[in-house]
Amino acid sequence: MAKQSRVWTFTPHQHEGPAAHVGQGDHVRSPKLHNGAFKSRGLATFMGAPYCAPERHVIQKMGAKVCFLGVPWDQGQVVRAGTSQGPSGIREASTQYFSYMFEYDVDLLTFFKVVDCGDVPIVPGNNDRSHELIYQYVSECLHGGAKVILCGGDHSVPIPAARALSDFHKKGIIGYLHIDCHLDSAPDWGGILNTNCSGPSRALELPNCDARNIAHMGSRNGLNPKDWVDFYVDNDIRLLPMSEVVARGIDDCTHEIFKLAWGGTDGIYVSWDTDSLDSSCMPGTTAPESFGIKAREAIRLAQIAGTYGADVFELSELCPMFDVSDMSIKLACCMIYHYLGSRAKTLGQQKNGRPA
């Protein structure tokens, strides 16, 4: 008998999410029927949302309007590691909250039919292959008719994710926002194009992303080389350093960058690095720095962002291993919750014909 050949195929591991408690009245979701001081998390998905395979037809069938997608990848970074724990940290933090947000009088799970599409599989040591999988997973969510909450992972994540959005709107124009302590505009790093310090550089290379719809906010301190500054100056890209944010206030600056990104575009990508926040409230990040956005300002930024919306809303560089008393992961989680709460309120007002 001829010897049969065996072909090894890479099968990404996916958690199955909460298998039993899916009803609105079940204790893991209900603010009235929970069991004890905190609800039992069961298997951890973001916000206790049902698991959904990252396939467009499945997403459409479930009617999801928001997909949470984790990217446990930190091999595109050039500083300290640890961001591969970011998605699990966000999910862990979400177990301590209900999906109902009283500030907006909305249940986020019900309003957006949120699903958790698990984690993008990563291939250790292969940045190009891992980036291609990020591209594929984000593309499936977008083509499934959902907006994407993307949690990294190092700040090379937006390179393939923004490319996915660019291709999704290939007949239109996209905007790109970069909120970060660092300008991340290196043309390359030692000849490598796709690292955590080149997101805006790669965004400008997309065929339908123009410099007039790109903006950066939050840069400060001494880890921003002159050639990174020159990128913004030479390409006439709006740069709001932290000193300007302090002088003008978070509200004014946030409105400016979102209006700029949405100016004549069909969709936008928001890349929010957690080290844009001050190290006093965000120690669990790749490169913590002082003189940053404070916790109250971060929530306000998220609320204003929700009035504009985004196709992909990404948080990156979250490092739970360096966190203190879960303060970083809980703040990052709240930033997403308030973004979604504000977005739900805005959409509800628009539906009812009232000013947003």
C-alpha cells in the first residue's frame, strides 16, 4: 500500500466564549440578577459578548454591528515586550463591568449586538505572515457589516488593519488618526518597514489616504527623533503635541482631529496608543511617559470620539504585566465602553431626528 502523505495545516486557536449564559436575564449579563459582588465571568469574552467566528457571513447572520478582535502580537515592537497580553487584559477588565451604561441609558450588548471574534492567530517570528492574518481578520469583520474594536498588540497592528480599511473603501477615501506619546513616523527601522514606529508612514502610502485627512495628537518628551517630526512637517500633516493639548484643552483638540479625519472621507481609522496617557494612570503600557493625557481626559476623548464614530477603533500597546492594581486595563476598558456609549447615544439621537 502506498504511503499516504500528511500535510500539516495551521489551525488558529479560538476560544468559544460563554457557552451557556446568553439570555438577557442570565446572571452574567443582568445588573439585577448577578450572583454576588461581581458577576461570574464564565469564559472570558469582551463584555461577556457571544463568541462569533471571524467570518463575514457568520457576522452578518448574527447581526453584529460591533466586533471585538484581539491581536496578541508584540514582535513588531522596538521597545519592551508585553503587549501580547493586551487583549486578555481588556477581556479580564470587562468582567468587572456590566454592559449597561447609565450615563447614556444604553445596554451596549443589545444596542450594537456586540460579538467577540477571538484573537487573530499569530505566527511567532514571522511579522509579515502575522500582519497578513490581521489584515484578513479585520477585512472579514468589515465585510460582515460591523465596526471593529481592535485591541493590540504592539503599534505595528494598525499597518495591516488600516490597509484592510483602505481596501474596504477602495472606491472612496479614508482618514487616519494617531493618538500617541510618540510620532511613530519612521520611514523604517533598520530597514524594516513594518514596526511599531511606522504606522502613520505606512498610512500615508495607502492609495486612498491623503495627508489632509491624517492627524496626530499627544506627542511629548525625548523619544521623538527629528526625522519623525520632519515627516509631519514635510507632508503638511496636522501635528498636535501634548503641549498644545494642555493649552487648548482635550475637547477642542479632539473635535479638530476628528473633523479633519472625516473631512470628505468615507471612513476613518483611529489608532490610540495607551502610552498617550500619563504614566500616573497608565503604567501598564509599552513606554510609559509623564505629561500625558490624564484618566478624566481620556474618557472625555473617548466620549467625543463616539459622537463622530470610526470604522476601526484600535487600542494598542497595553501591557498588563506592568500594570498596578488593574488600573491600566480597567481604564482602557472604560475608554472603549464610553466610546461605544457615546456612539450609541449619538446614533439614537440621529435616528429620532434630534441633534447629535
